[in-house]
Amino acid sequence: MIQTILQRMASSPILRPLLLKFIPKRVFDKLILLFTKLRTRGIRSILDQSTVTPAWLGLDVLKSLQDEYPFSTSYGRDPQSQEKRGRDRAGEILRLVKDRADTMNSFLELGCWDGMTSYFLKRHGKMATAIDIRADGFDERAASEGAKFLQMDAAHLRFDDETFDFVFSYNAFEHFPEPELVLQEAVRVVRKGGYIYLVFGPLYMSPKGSHGYRSITVPYHQLLFPKELLEDFTRTRGLSPVTLNELNKWSVEDYRGLWNRYSHKLRKVRYRETYNPLHMDLIARFPSCFKSKTTCLDNLLVSDIEALFERIR
């Protein structure tokens, strides 16, 4: 009964936003974590007892499952959504540094795309530099406000050591082909005592980790079906392609290892892994597909990461 209630709370496009108006997000996340813990024991047992074959499912199963899952709501790429997202993120960053606001003046955004977070930081009187490997997404509003944009690879930053007080990235770290090189560069260009703030997801092995859920609605489709089948399916149905090559395919285990390797340089100030337990029924139905990819259940359940680090050396 409790599991059913929590699942409806987390998945309902109407109930979830309503509840978040009255329940702090951290409390809401704890409820979801409780739901996860209630269910994982049985799922772990199923995975442990499963074989690793078949590793993939076929077209008939894909067609059947596609009919079971509705299309997700749009991310919101219109100007109004971009503006709201940028304002909210800038506000979040400024709240993080409110106790040191006078010493946090130069900001670097990695994988900025539209640059609207840097735009609002600039409006708050901060020096904001935004970089991206592509220039076509940068919003004219950010440029007009004076946010500096540079087309640049985040793994090879053209800045001197200790140039910035605060380096941040939203929804880009899971796309960087070499996350460790990007973190190395972020550590290099942030000053000692400065911050690195990373918010990103969904991670590759999580339910929506392919980032192609607006075309193929089946959760975990990147783990259930071979890439060639997904490509053929979207092409024959006139859907946008699922571009798995734009993802680094790192798991939460990989990121945990990365944080540990840099623990002598970075102190965790704030850290949260967000679980998405809403589609564990698919793990139970097709355990061999999942076990052939990973034996760590957290890799399948942790969807997003928020990490605030302070550079200590």
C-alpha cells in the first residue's frame, strides 16, 4: 500500500508538482528513497538469481512496451522556459554562496548551451563566462547582457590556473566524453577555496538514461534493446533518433570512483544522488538484460547527481 502511494506521488504529472509546493524537495526525495529501499530487496534477489542471457530483446517486445508507456512532457526549450530555468539556477547558485557572496565574483559555466544561467548571474553583478563545444545554442539575451561566451572544449580549457571563484555545470556532465579530464580542468581553473558545482542526469543506466524518451517511451530501452534496433525503430516511425553516442555512458559507480580519486583536492560540501525506482518492474520482468550490463543495482536506480565541492589544494 505504501509503495503504491509513493509511486503515484512520484510519477503523477499533476500530483508531484502539487506536493512539491507543500513538501520540501529533500523530504520528498527521502520518501522516494524509502520506496526504493522497500522494493530493492526483492529486485536484488531476482538479479542475483538471473542468468545473463538473453542480453537483448527483440522488435515485438519493443512495440508492445512502447504502447504501455505514454510520451513524456517536453523539457521546455522555448524562450520562456529557458529564461525561468536560468533564473532558478542562478538563484540556486547564489544561495549556495550567500555566506561568501563578497568573495564569489567570477563564474564559469561548462556546457552552457543557451547561457541563461550566466545571463542571470551577470544581472546580479557577477562576472560570468560561459563555454560550450557548440555556439548555435547561445541565447542572444545572454550575449546582450554581457555574459561572455567562448566556444571551447570543457576538457581543454583555455584559461590560466585559478582564474575563477566558482565553476558550475547543469545537465552537461553526463554528455562530456571524458568526465575526468573535465573535472581535472575545473579543479585547475578554480581558485583554492573556490567551488565546483555539478548537477546532471539522467545517468546512462537509469530509466531515462538514453535521453531519447521523447521518441522511445520505454524506460531503460538503451539496456533492453540493441542500438541498431532502436535506430531502425525510430527511422521507420518517423521519430527523432536516439543519439546514444552523445552520452559518455558512465554509471553512478564510475562517478563515485571519480569523486574518490579527487578527494585529496576536493571537499564535499553538498552531495545528493537522486533515485528513480519507478520502473523496477522492468528489471524484474527482464533481469538477464540488466544483469548482462551491470551487477550493481544502484547503477540502474540512481538517476541524477548534485555535487558541490570546495577546492582544498
